[in-house]
Amino acid sequence: MKLSPEQLERFDRDGYLFFPGLFTPEETGRLTQAVPELYGRREAYNVREKGSEAVRTNFAAHLYSEPFARLARHPRMIEPVEAIFGEKLYMHQFKINGKMAFEGDVWQWHQDYGTWLNDDMMPTERAMNVAIFLDDVNEFNGPLMFIPGSHKKGVVNAQHDLTTTSYPLWTVSNELITQLVDRAGGKRGGIVSPTGPAGSMILFHSCLVHASTSNLSPWNRVSVYLSLCAVSNHIRRFKRPEYIAHRDFTPIDCLPDDCLLQDYPVDLPWKSGMPGSALVTSTEPIATTRKAA
Ligand code: SIN
Ligand code: MN
């Protein structure tokens, strides 16, 4: 998939692009079917909501689930991002966020690159987020909210919130959010939330400020989030476990466009369990001469 000059201009201005219904129901079907079994596993890579059994985030499914391993190599996501950065990509993070009916909790206002810089020592913002809806997303089930143009501010001040939810996040203060929303148009477009059918895709800049509210509706809002990083921009510190921040900087090679419908063979390195090394962390920077593993 190739982005038009108009789309590139819009991405630069707003910090995101929305592609409603980019994947068909047949294409997303096998992904959706695989989720309950993945969420049922008692593994460190399933982070549950505070005080609840509902899964908030499942990490790294592309390393142990065939349909998600194929999605991680899909040209409809990889090619446009490669074109924007002008180099090959590796998978920095891979999540299936639940935002389950009645139980899905908030994601406070934050920028993803703030976390990648502070925790993982990712050198620059040359990494892109891609969201793919596995359920229909509407105004009731906790859609993502963006502040258009906020990526232009670069890395903004953030505080490490370890208490609000079950997942630590570098969050942005209410004062700064108010200023950013005003700057983006206040009540006229200062906050947007792309909604649409399962199979829709959003590309969004790693500095775009975003959040989502809790899901009080009876509808799940399962979405996959890929964080694709330019290979030369790989992280320099392994302070977080490998299932959260990946350490394999091998460039992603795409599968054919029909890879969600055909059983192309894929490697599943964590199929029989996560290696112990994935849990080993360090606050020291890695040697940057390290070869891609
Ligand atoms: C995220 O910002 O990483 C997730 C937000 C969401 O799933 O609503
Ligand atoms: Mn985020």
C-alpha cells in the first residue's frame, strides 16, 4: 500500500491517518477467533485490569500465535511505514488490548515515545504506531482519542504513573493537555476519535498525545497495536522485559497481501513458552555495536 502525497501531508499535519475497513471481516476473523485462548493463558505476557480478570493487554502474540505472526508481516501496514522512514523496520512492541465490555479501564493521556525514550532509550521518534480494530469501535466502547498536531511538540513533560491502572505509563498533566487541546482547536477538533468497523487501521505518530476512557458498554473493543521502529533507531537499554520491549532488531520481511487468508509458514520462537532470558532486565545501556539477534 502506497500513501498519496495528500495522505503524507495530512499525516505530517495531524499526526495520524485513519483507514476505515482496510481489512475485511474474513481477514480479521482468524485473529479475533484466536484471542479468547490467548487471553486465557496464565502468563506474564497477559496483563489484567486492576482488580479484575479481564485482560488489559496481551504482549508479543506475534511470537507464539500463527495468525498474529502473519499480521505482524502484513504489507498493508509495513510498506507505508517503511516508505515514511525510508528504511526497514523491526517490531518494538506488539499488543492486543482488550478494553473489555464493562471492565476495560482508562489509558491516561500519554505519548508512546515518552515511554520508549525514558524506559528503553530509543534514540529518536522514528517509530510508528499502528492500531487495527478487531471489534467495531464506537463512541461508547472507549475509542482512542487523539489531540491532532500534538506530535509537533516533540517529547512533552510526563510523570511516571504507577498507581492509576495496572500498567505503568508516563502520563501528561491536565494543564498541558488543556493547552494542547486549545491549540488544536478546543471544542472544534481539539480532540478526535476515529471510530469504525472491525478491520479499520490507524497509523499514528509516536509523539501524538492520546488516551482512551473506560468501556462501560456491553461491547468489547479488542484492538491490535504494533509499534514499528526503524532498525537504526533500535532501543539501547533492556530495562523492561523482552515481551514488552523487543530485543530482536531483525528487519521485518513482508508476506504477500493475502497472508491473513492463506497459511503461509511463520516462525513462532515462543510457541512452547517464553525463554527465561526474556524476563532478565538491566538499567545499563547495551553495547551499540551489538548485532541484530
Ligand atoms: C495505548 O495507548 O497503548 C493503548 C490505548 C488504548 O488501547 O486505548
Ligand atoms: Mn499509547
